[in-house]
Amino acid sequence: MAFDGTWKIDRNENYEKFMEAMGIGMMKRKLGAHDNLKITIQQDGNKFNVKEASNFRNIEIEFTLGVNFEYSLADGTELSGAWTLEGNKLVGTFTRKDNGKVLKAYREIVGDEFVQTYVYEGVESKRFFKRG
């Protein structure tokens, strides 16, 4: 599928503002903006296997479209939610366990880039990845 492959972070747009809205401290925001994130995605029908490797952690997530699962961000924020497919875009709706607020995430292929968009409390951020 279109998402399959290894994607390496190329650039961020408004990422520090997003992390600030999420309540991440300044030191972690500075480090997070330069995390060298690499995402490897394998899709098999409605099942996805996603490996995230960065300066801070390496994790593997398996999920099925439309099925809720638990996830924690690199800063320890715990979420619960699911990914769905809307057209050619993966749409994630996650609820924070600590405050009940919703984090929306979008993953799509735009040209030759993998674009991940986050929306939290009205703050939108984009992360752009190139095939690695």
C-alpha cells in the first residue's frame, strides 16, 4: 500500500507550538524538535505494523483500522483511540487519559512525502517525512 516503507523526518511546521499546547516542557520541546524520527510502516489489509525509532525511544505498534488501542507518546502522555481510513488519509482520534482532551492525527502521502498532521486544542502541526 501507499504508506508501506521507511520514512525519515525531513522538517517540522509549528511542531514546538503543538508540543507546548500538549503541555510538554521547554527542554523536551527543544529535544523533540530534533528527534530524528524514522517511521517504518507495513500494511496488510486493515492491519498496520508501525515501528517508530528516534533519539528517545524505539517502539512497535500494531493496530487494526477502527479498533481502539492504547498508546503513549514519547513524553509519557497516555492515549486511547483508533485509526480509520478516509479516502487515502489515515485519521486517528485519540483521547488523553490524563485530561480527556482529544488529539487528532492525520497521515497521508502528498507527492513523494509522508505528512503527519496533529491537531490539539486548536493548534495544528505538520511533520514531513521522506522515504529513507
